[in-house]
Amino acid sequence: MNSNREVPVDLANPLGLDGIEFIEYETSRPQALGQVIETMGFRPIARHRSREVLLYRQGDMNIIINAHDSEVPRRLQLSESPMIAAICLRVRDARAAYLRALERGAWAVPARVEVMELNIPSIHGVGASRIYFVDRYQDFSIYDVDFTRIPTVDPHPPALAEMHWFGIVQYIGSDRTGDWTEFYRELFGFEALPDEQRFGILPKGRVLKSPCQRFYLQLIAPNPEPFDGDREEMLQRVALGVPDVLAAVTLLRQRGVEFIESPGVHTEKRGALTQARLGGVMFELVQHTPA
Amino acid sequence: MSHFSGNIADIGMDTISLSGTLPMKLHAVKEAGFSQIMLMARDLTGHAEGVTAAIKTVRASGLRVTGFQVLRDFEGLSGNLHDYKIDIAKSMLEMCAALGSKVLLVCSSTSIHASADRDLLAKDLRKLAMLALPLGIKVAYEGLSWGLHVNEFTHAWDVVCRADAPNLGLGFDSFHVFATKTSLDEIDTLDPDKIFLVQLADFMWQEIRSVEERITTARTFRVFPGEGVHSAQLAEVVTRLDRLGYRGDYSFEVFNDDYQQMPPATVAERAYRAALWLGENVLKRSVPIPGQIRLRARG
């Protein structure tokens, strides 16, 4: 059973987590979302072999837009407003990571794999979202198997303004900060940052640091209200790190991206927030230089 | 409603006290003046039109679901038995979530196959809590007085502390406390924020001498608070919990064969009298102010 008894396991990073492989959006309007993320610098790279799924990329970041309406009955039909449907994590051993998560109480997502496609293991995350595990991201790409490259397109477009994944913002219900902190600690090894350590211009809630120290999760509870008004729990937005926020904002504005400029939330050196598109898609910029 | 309304929004009935179909039970509880009800899995699975229709009926009733019961003989198993129980737990959790219930009740194991190692019990309950977590469900672990290794609330509390999961807490049932004669002083050692459900029942005799008698009494001869011979003790339990800072729900966990032979409306009225006794005589609450808003506890 214990095949890796001689391999030291990093207790602080039990899965060998190594950043985000891709973020997946679901929508019934993939072209509209494609246009939005193209203004942010992502370029279409490849199409899925059997489903209506597109891969976009810039630098080290991959975004998958999934418009495949599954035949399997779902709790939620695809909506026009795109939602963040999955985070794919790079780990040392995807199978081991998946089994470890199940052993600790994660819900397995049944695989729906066509012939000759990769079976990427996944578990249920917040709301209707999923968390995938992949371990082939260095010498071999998962996209080489399931996707067909779009001809004449540069498969590795450089990132605009040195953008990179910084984190994901998750909306949670009232009194759920402790619960979700424990979920990410137990299953992946995330740790909460002290309250005084925050990034960007939206410092609310609790920030969890990934054990690979390459990205963050921010948990945001609803404002206290006298009535029971539990908001839906979901992955709300992606945060992108940039070394120079003001330069990145200038560049993105030229490409048609609009930012929120209100007394409460506006562009600063520390960060910026794009205006919501398509019913809620927004990106946060955070001043951050990768190590 | 024929009588005046008391300040009892946090007190509810349990379907196990009532005869009849699910819609009859919901109707009787609501008509008596309660705003919440504790449900058991069989209420859904035994519904004539199926589980989905049962869930719709509950949601349409306007009653809040106090909690969903009961996952039995879950913790301390290994191998295939453990895997089997995880599947059962998932099924219970899915029904619980579909009902909008925030609490799943788990009773301590009576299985001879279960381990006595409390760290192992804690590990399994922690896994259950993780399964419940994305669904927004809290797991309340109750020490059944005829549980094999965990049979007092103090044992259950020890396991909950060892498991140390934010959504795993204690289910406290007064019947079992009286049956095992656990000192009520032990209530003061609990963390009120980790008590996820309090179930109250009285019974008609002073002594329960054997485990068999515990089971028979628990399943057939419980009565509503204030109706039995343990009223003073029951009042002390509730007063202590209130003083400790418990602000969650109280549910009447009353199994009684006689009540099963009475019209649900009559039983629900008895329950309502018990609720008024608790709210006014024991907790000394004032009548509700019209339009009163119950504020959330600070999280």
C-alpha cells in the first residue's frame, strides 16, 4: 500500500500542489465570453475533439470555455451568464491526490470520458463547481490529447503586462468562513493569512494561501443583515497578478476593457477591478511580482 | 390557531410523535402554531408520491426544517462496512440538502463491529463533516444511551472535540441524559456554539434499570416536556443550556405509542402546551413583540 515510503512527503504541501493548470467557465454563449477574455489578452488556441469546448491561453494561464450541454441531467442548465465551473490544480500525482481527497470526505464527480480522452479526476467544490487534478503539465500537455490546435495560431502567446494567476474569489454563506477554511486546509493544505495581510483593493473576508505559495483563495461572506439572506455560494471572479497595475490598466483600456472607478472601488497602484460583463464576469488585477 | 401565540419560534416538533401521512403531520404541526419541524428520512422515502414530491410538500408547507435524522451505526467501521456507510451517509446528506435542512443528526454506534478507539471515531466523523461541508450542513453527533462505546453526551463531546471540524458538533437529547443519569453539571463544560441541536423529552417513570428498558422506554413511552416526572430536571437542563449561551433550536423528540393512536392535531396541541411551558414557565420569556425581528447571533 505504502509505495512511497522512501519518498519524503512534504507535510506542508501534501499533494505536491504546483499552481493552477486552468480555470473553466461554463456558458451557453461561448463566443460572447471569448470576446470578453480576448480583450483581457487571452487567445483561442485549440478546440476540444468531441465537445463544444475551447481553450484560451496567455503566458502560463489557460482558460477553458465549456459550452457543451451535457446529456447527463444537471442541477443547473447552462446559463447565458458565464460561471466559473472548475479550477484545475497541478499536483504531483493526480490519482493519489484524488484518492486522498476522497479518503478525507470529498465528493467524487463521475467521469464522463469519450474514447481516447483523458480521464481527469475531479471532486465537487463550492456550489456547482468542480476541482480537477492533473499531474501532466511539464513534458506533456493534457491539451495534446483532448484538443485540436487551431491552425496558424501561436500556441504560446505571451502574457500581456506579465499577467499571471493570482487567485480566485469565492462567495460564501453567512458564518461559513470557518467551514471553507477547513475544507481547503483538510483537502489541499491551504493556510489562512493573518487579517492584516491583504492584497489588491478589495481586502474583505479571509485569504487562504496555497501550500505551493503560487496562488490565493479569498472567501467573502455576505454583509451582516438582520434577516436570513444567505447568498448563493460560488466562485465569483479570478484575480490576475501584474507587476505594474497602472501600466496594465492603461494597456487593457486600449483594448476596450473598462474598469470600475467609484469612490469606494477604483484603480490604484495596488489593484483594479474590471466592470462586470455578460451578467457578472469580472477580473481583478492585483499588484504582484511572481517569485 | 385557536390560542394565543407564545414566544417559541426556536421550539419545534418531530414527525415521529405523529401518526398519519407526511402532509397530515405538516398540517397538524403548523396549525398548532409551530414554525419548524424535525424530519426523518422515512418521511420522505415513505411518501406515496416519492421523495421529490415529499420534499416539495415540505418546502411548500412553510415550516422550517429543524434537522434531518438519523444516520445510525456510522462511525468506527472499517473496510467494506465503512465504504457502505459512507454511501448511506451521502444519500442522507443529499436528501437533507434538498430539504434545505442545515442539520444532520448522527447517533452513536450500537454496532459490535465498531471500534472503541475514540480517535478513530473522530476521524470518521470528521470525514462525514467534510462530506456535509460543501452542502452547508452541520453534523450533530448524539450519544445514544444504548450506544456501545459512546453512550453519554460527555463521551460524544469528547469525540467531537477530537474531530475538531467546524461543522461537527453535539446533538444533545435530554432523554439519554436522564436515562444514564449523567451529571447536569457536565453541561457547563460544553461550548454553546458547538451544540447543533437539542432534543427534549420527558418520560413517566423515575428509574430505568437496564439497557433493554432504556430502548423500550425511548421508543414507546416518551412524553412531551412537562408531562412526565422529570419536569424539574428538564427545566434545569434548558435553563443551564440557556445560561451557557445556547441559542439554537429545541426539538421535541417524543416517541410514544399512545400518541400514535391519537389524531395528529390533538398530539400537536399537547406539544404546543409543552412549548409554552418551556418558553414561559422555564425560560421566562416575554410574549413576542408584533413585527419582532430575531437577530442573528454574531458569527
